[in-house]
Amino acid sequence: QASPAANELYGIDGMPEADVQINITDQAEIKMTYLRAYPENVRKNLRKFLIYYEEFEAETYFYVWDREFFRIIEK
């Protein structure tokens, strides 16, 4: 498994905490188009993280799930 090895290598316990959040409502349609373009074997895994994304239109789904979170890493 990659996660335990990465945690040990980098001296961390899990994913780093996000320090930036970006509103993605303006990109809702294109993001949904990309998500729905994946083949079924990929969408099977996406459903684990993006619950019910196939059940709603983009505007409704990304009205609720309207942000993405990132960690800024400086060199």
C-alpha cells in the first residue's frame, strides 16, 4: 500500500490538511462533463468519493459540493 509507505517516508500521519479552498461553481458543467466521460470502471471508483454525482445535473450537484480543497506546498 502506498499510503503507509508515504506516511513513513514523509513523517506524516495521513493526508495534509488543506489550506486553500476554491469555489468551482463556475466550472460545474465542464467538471461534470469530464466526470461522466470516464469509462464505467473508473466511474465505479469515483462513486466512492463523489457520492450521487450521476443522479443530479451539474448545477445542482455543484451548488452543494461547490468547493475543492488544496494544500499549497512551497519549495
